[in-house]
Amino acid sequence: MKATVNNPFTLINVDFDRRVVVPPAGPKSWVASPCAGVWRHQLDRTGGEVARATSIVRYEPGAAFNLHTHGGGEEILVLEGSLADEHGTYPPGTYLRNPPGSSHAPFTTEGCVLFVKLWQFMPGDTQSVRIDTSSADWYPGLVPGLSVMPLHEFEGISSALVRWAPHTRFNAHTHPGGEEILVLSGLFRDEHGEYPAGTWLRSPRWSSHTPFTGAEGATIYVKVGHLGAALLQPEAVALGVPRSIPA
């Protein structure tokens, strides 16, 4: 596969006041990272190689990153395969939070696909999180047919997995701090459209919708409360300066 490494300063879906729907990755969706064998399907990005970014990241078998530090923190959900670093091995369904200032050297033997969010931590959020979602508990949701697995919460920003049984309908509701969804399985729906597995949605602050499922049901990753929040930012992003930042 041929691709081009990111430009020094990249802007992708940076208008957080607009609703964004990105379909599942296709063959032309992937761009190369600076690390051989690691590819990115970029969902949003503001910055250079150090950036506020949301991506699907694919490691080829045997790919590895050198030891590096995440100045703004890193949130990971392992979608396929197995990721490892010097701290452990993370099979499919593992949810990780590496707080600001943490370091690791990730690698994979078999290859893996990850959902990754960088530089999207609040100041003071220093908790390291490791959850095996294949064995963690689900809790009843607000309507019949809905189950929720909390992943993390800090200062009104929360991440969770939500499992929708077939033919489940949620009430119309508004998200004051915005909402972000990655469809993990099934077919998710609302009045605006249908979203198969692999679709990423970001809805702005104070947006509303009435989500539901049909015969397929769905499982989704959901993050709320983070749009418009005073998150940590790379220096060049905070200053609005489009320049390269050494990794």
C-alpha cells in the first residue's frame, strides 16, 4: 500500500460546531505514520506529528513504535488483534488511558486495529486505566434494551460502551457538551441516517437526536461532555500556529 505521511500541520474536521459523519475506512482512507507498518484513518486532527487527534490506527504484524511520551495523554480502544507494550498485552476489547506525561513503546506481533484519541485530557486527569471490556460488567440503561459499560469519567467528560438490543429506541435528548460515537458492531440509527460498524460520528454542543436500532442491534463507543471543554493542547495548537512540532 502506498500513502503519504501527514503534512507538518494538518487540519481535519476542525469545526467543532458542525456535525461530522465519517464512514468506515476504505482502501484509500489510510495514510502512513512516521513509523513503518503503522497506518492512520484520520477522523479529526489539529496539529503536526504532535496533535489533537482522533484516528483509527492499524499496525501491520511486527510493527513497533519507539519509546515516546504522551504530553497530552492517550485514549485507546483495541478493536482487532493484540497491542502490547512494556506494561502488558492488550487483546481485543481492551480500553486504555495513558495519562499526560506517561511513556511507552507499543508493538504488536499479530497486527492490530485501534481507536486512538490524543491530547484530549482535562488538566488534572492523571488516572491510568486498563479495562478488559470482554469481562467487565454491563449495567441497565435508561430504557429497556439498553446496557451501559462505564469506561471513564472526569469533570463531566465521560466515555462508555453502550449495547443496544434489537428494536431499542431512546428518548429525544440533547448533549450540552457534544457527543462522539464510534459504531463497533451492528447498525446504529437516528433520524438523520443509518451508521454501520466502523462509522464515526461527532455531534456539536447542544445537538439533539433520537437514536434507535432495528433488527441488527448495535454496540457503540460514546464520549460526551468533551467538546468545548478546556482540554490540554499542544503548544502550536494552543497558539494557532501551523508549524511542525518535534515528536
